[in-house]
Amino acid sequence: MLDLGLQPLANNLLRPEHLQQVEPRFPLVLHVCPQCWLIQIGDLVPPVSLFSEYLYFSSFSDEMLKHARSAAEGYRQDYALGTSSFVVEIASNDGYLLKNFVAAGVPCLGVEPARNVAEVARQAGVPTEIAFFGGNYAQDLASRKGKADLILGNNVFAHVPDIRDFLTGLKELLHPSGRVILEFPYAVDFVQRNEFDTIYHEHVFYLALTPLIPLFRRHGLEIHQVETLPIHGGSLRLFASHCGTTVVQPSVARFLATETALGLNTPATYARFAEHVARLRRELRALLQELKGSGKTIAAYGASAKGSTLLNYMGIGSDLLDFVADRSTYKQGRLTPGTHLPILPASSLTDRMPDYTLLLTWNFADEILKQQTAYRERGGRFIVPIPEIRVI
């Protein structure tokens, strides 16, 4: 479906002293199954290589914190969660979501594979175990702490190579009357909005409802409700429970019909997607080369995984960009994967005043543009590359 070439691990931000070491690269090729229409990458990197140390901390995004707080409050009310309940979040990161349950006195547990991130959550008072979630772990956890009334998984389901073992774990851990709620980038938005930069080795799958309904049923789980969210450029929130325990809402049939109408089960849709990505590459490179050739200075904002994919696929490096600014103190002082651009504090935009800044974290555009009001008022302009190139 789409070949993005040999790519470094998108969150493997190098330290300057490691620059002389060999940086591993892996094929990044996207495939679609013409039987079930599941979209996935073809070359897998072992999860331990991706998540044992992780540099993405959700709490650095105001939008993520607001999203998590709203979701937690809604779940507490909808499911009457209290002191006798048990909430588990898979890939709980730095506790940005579960801290809302802790504050409300709802017993909870985070399951986070990255030791450095889990330690930050623990220091914030969020109970966290360091583990990869799957069937064996879920069975052990259920025997130690009991079944979960609510299992949450935000931006993790698409990361799991063994998706069947993950679903086995959900089935094993879920209380008979419990709920599973998963959020992940939605394949409809992915295809319609040219979001190719969300392809990287952590994201094994690019999910729509069409292939998931039979997959869940094979594991004794039923998707009974779905809704879309604007976060991350368009996400799907999926509600599931044990088969036969919950009435399936009309939203499920409605989303399935929409996916069929949009052609998610036709090869032509994916051929057009690949053509749009190639065109975007030509147009963005041409714009940056034109600006650089006219003497303009250009930086980037957001040392993100999606930014790594975009820069490496398009061949945009130090010949066109001077540096990458980022708000995360964990990333500052390191170098971007593959392109080796220095990562500087967000304040570098106003300190150095590049004429243009390529917004790699376009999914948080509103938040970042507001944070960078001073840069814009002084004449700095942002280039938003997805879904189409815009200069703001």
C-alpha cells in the first residue's frame, strides 16, 4: 500500500555523544489485507526495543491533560465508579489519566512497560506496574487484585504486535459486568486526511471498525458502542464488554455503513492514499527549498514520532531546517532520529526567530499556536503540512 523506506525508530532520540554509533533502520511498509481490510505494517520491531525506555510523556500536552480529565469524570459518572471499584489502564504513561481516579478515591492501577515513565507515575502517586499487557499477565493480575470494572487503553491497542494475545488479556481481566474502552487513531481520518506520518514502527495497526468486530467476537468480546474524537487528528473511542451482556448501540451499524460507503474495503481507496502522500512530499520539499533558496530561515516544532516519519520519508534534514523546538524537557538536548537535528526548548522560536517553522505536531496545532503567540506576533509563520500544506 505504501513504502516509506528504511526508517530509524521514531522515538529513539539520540544523545550527541552517541552520534558516531550505528543507528539502526528498519523497513517501514504499510499493507492492507484484501479479505478483512486490516491495515498494518509488515516489518515488526520487538516491543522491548521500542518501549523499555520511552521519551513521550503525556503530561506535557495541555490538551491531553484536559482530554484525560474529561474522560475520567465521564466514566466515573456513567459507570458509578467508587471506592469498591477497580480501574486498570494499559500503557498508562506518566499517570496523566489515572491521577484523576486517584484524586477521586477510585482504586486503580496503571500497567506501563517503560520503566522510566512508570517511575514518574509512581512519584505522582499513581499505582503502576511495569509490564507488557497480555493474556498471562492479565490472568496473574486478576488472581492478585481481582477483575477490573473498567479497563482503559488510550493509544496502545494499535501498538500491540500480538493483538490476539492482547484481546485474550482483556477477556481474562474484565469483570463479568465490566467495560473496556479503547482509544486509537481512526483509519478513516488516517486515509482521508493523508496522515501518513502516523505510520511508524510503534504503530503496528491502523484500525477501523470493519475488521475489529469479528476479531473481538472471536475472543468473547462485543463492541457495543463507538464514537469519534478530534484528538490526534481523529480518533475512535470503542466500548466493549463480554458478549451478550450489553445492548449493541445503533452507532456500531452506522459506523460500519460509513466505512463501506467511504471505500475502506476497496483497493482503489488505498492506491489514492499512496498517490496523495507522494504528491504531498513533492509539494512540501519544493516549498521548503524555495524558502531556503530565498534566504529564509526555517525550524521545526515538535520532536515527535510523526515528525520523525515525515522528515525521514521526505528527506528533510539540516540542509533545510536549523533545529527542532519542543516543550518536553526529556527531549531537549537530544537529536532527532535519522536527521540528527538538535532539539531545543520551545522558547528557542522567540529566541532565534526563524522566519518559518514546520509544525510536525500538527495534531496539537491549536494548542501550540496559542503557546507561540509571541513568535507569531513578531512575524514568525508556521507551516502546517497535514492534511494539506498551509502557511499560517
